Amino acid sequence: MYIYEYENWTHFTYDSKEISALLENCHIAQGRLLSKMEALGLSQKEDKILESISADVIKSSEIEGFLLNKEQVRSSIARRLGLQKQIAVNTDRNVDAVVEMMLDATQNYEKPLTKERLFAWHACLFPTGYSGMNKIEVAQYRSGAMQVVSGAIGMEKVHYEAPAAEKIPKEMEVFLVWLNNESKSGDSLVNAAIAHLWFVTLHPFEDGNGRIARTISDMMLCRSDRTNLRFYSMSNQISLDKKNYYNVLERTQHGSPDITEWIVWFLGCLQKALDASYVETENVLRKYSFRQSLSGIQLNPRQSLMLEKLTDGNWFGVLNSSKWAKIAKCSSDTALRDITDLIEKGLLEKVPTAGGRSTNYQLRKEE
């Protein structure tokens, strides 16, 4: 049986004891991240918001096999949010429409989600009325059967079959009433997980259901965070664990209304997204603090170049005089003099090693 074939299937149940620790950790991570974000300057905060929303837009589409141009997405978001860091890149209507959907969900998270608003989101995903080469029903509930299928033609595997089309209007009415009920019971993060599962189980549209389900969960997470400032990307984390995402969804949709496994997976994914964003934010603050410490210290162009590379978050491996010489395009002796000077100025330090001929260096850690 599919989950929706059970009587009163939307009265979802779950093991509160099994999710309690996960739920507590997620709320702690939420508060910790939001507090850390307060330490960022305006420009840094805007960069983080731009990065997070861009990741949501790009990765949610990528999960379904749709690749969007990163710079076009970033430009469209920056322009619509009026960010100081404008990006001069021309965007096409497909990118602008998808961005518009995500921003409506997150910037206007307090507004009720209505059928008309959902239809507008769907129209944003398919502005031409086509999905690839196929003409589809846009801005309306599907009129035919819906199956989730994989495999080559003639060897298809049906993973899921959604409720019959004639049931969708009533089922969606029940869903939207629950979603917009501000006094509904349950933790806000659990409700975000439920909303995602509920919508994607109904699969009310001919195409685009996964992307809209993730948009709805983003809106619910905004409600939980009580802010429209996005500092982490759930879709980016889902894309990193896409296989398990689909597997857990499939098992849950083939099971009873006990959705404990899905909630456990959703909360685990959310905590990873929050923790990853926290680490990124700490790195941004550490980089800013280090650059502030350079004020008044005289550096030559090679030293400025190498310190920039060491603090930009993209440095891989160890730093030694040979690598310095290669990147800075200087002799080994000059590289060693540059490094020795930075050690004396308290900016670099030697890395303890177990032996070997090469000495490695790193940015000096704060005491």
C-alpha cells in the first residue's frame, strides 16, 4: 500500500523520543548560526545571503537534472534584493522566473500559501508551457495519472504512483489549510519535514513537484527561523545526499503514516546544512580578522599575494618555500626570505612535522 491509501493518512505519526535529540540539536544549531551571522558586516552578510539563496535555486534544479548558470542566478538574485554587490550579467527569463519563485517563498514567508500562489510558482518553473520537448499543463493541477519512473524505455521501474487526479483538488485544499494554520500543533522543523513529504506525495502537478516541495520546505524553515534572511541551503545539502533522499522518500511513501524515518533523515540533513554554514561563517570572520591584523604591516607584492591565497578558503595542501616560489614566480631564496619575514612579523608559523627535508608553514593561529 502507498501511504495515501491508509485511512486518515495525513494524521502523520512519529516517534517523539527518536527525534527529540535531533530536534534539539537543530534548534541549537539554528540559534548558533543566526547569532554568528550578527557578527558579520553588511557586505559579508549580503555575500552570505546571496550565496545561500543561489545554492538553493541552483541545487534544487540540479537535483532534477536542470542545470542553471551560476552567475545568471546570482545576478538575478542580487538585482531583485537590491544588494550592494550587483553582478553585471545578463539573465534569461527562465533563470529570472525560478529566482522569482524562490524569493517569493522566502522573502514573503509569512504570507499564506494559496492555490493561486502555487500556480504562479509552477508558471515560473515552466514559462514556455513546455518541460523539455513536452507540452505540459502549467499553473493548474494535473488532469492525468502521475508515476515516478526510472530506467530506459521498455525497462522502466515505477518507484511511486501518486493519488488519482480527481482527488488532487480536495487533497490540496486539506494540505493548504493545514499549512496556513498558524496554531497547528508540532515543532516548526517537524512541520517543515511534513510539508515537504506531504506535497511531494500528492505530486499535484504534471512536472516540477520536487522543486516546489523543496521551495515549500524553505518557506517553512523561514517561518521557523523567523527571518527572510537565508544563511544556509537545505537544497545544497540534499543534493550531496541525493540517493538517500530519494530512497527514504520512496520507503516512506510505500509505508504507513508513521513517518519517523523521513523526519530523522530531514533533521539530520538540516543539521548538516546549518553546521556547514556555521563553519563557513567562522572562516569568513577569521579571514576578516586576519586581514584587519595586517593593517600597518608593510608587505611586498609577493607576500600580499600569498597571504590572500592562504586566507581565501581555496588553499589546498601544505605551504613550503618551493610552492611559494612557484606561485609567486620568484627564486627559492627569495621565497624563504619572504616566509622568514612573515614569521618574524607574527603572520606565519612553522608546522610541526614528523621529519623530512621540507619545512611547511601555515598562518599563525591565534592564542
